[in-house]
Amino acid sequence: MQRRTITISAAALTIAAAITGLIVWLIQPSYDDIVKDCQKALAAQLDADGKGRPDACKDVKDDDFDALLMNAILGNEGWLGEDGRFDENKMLEDTLDDMP
């Protein structure tokens, strides 16, 4: 009788721990969500003439952060096309507009 109670208690605790772990894992933001938040933070930082890596970008991989930063800078300069890709013609037009 006592062995059965211990087994049932241990099983209940194991199941409760597994459910808790699953819930904690499910409420964590995905990497895509982290990257989207980083994009927003970079855009806001560029608008405010800020420098450095925003706190929202601390969990973004270095290579991905570099690409996001470059995209944000190009977008801030107006050198991205309708599809969000670099448009060389827009950059050249901007350069020619600056000439005397």
C-alpha cells in the first residue's frame, strides 16, 4: 500500500513538472518574434539618431543583427525598393540629386 502511494505521488509530480516545463517553453517568444522586435527597435533608434545595439536585439545572432542593421540603414536612406530589397537605382538617384 505504501509503495503504491509513493509511486502515484512520484508520477503526479513528474507529470506536473512536465506540464509546467511545456507551458514555460510555449510562452517563450520565437526567434522570428525576437528579430521583428529588433527591427522595430533599430528603426526607432535610427530615427532618434541613437547608436549601439538596442536591448531588444540582445538575443539576435551577430550575423543576423548585422544584416538587420544594414537593412535599417538602407531603408532610412530611402534606398530600398517596394519589395524591401536594395535598389541601386534609388541610391544612384539620391547621389545625383546631391550633386551641384
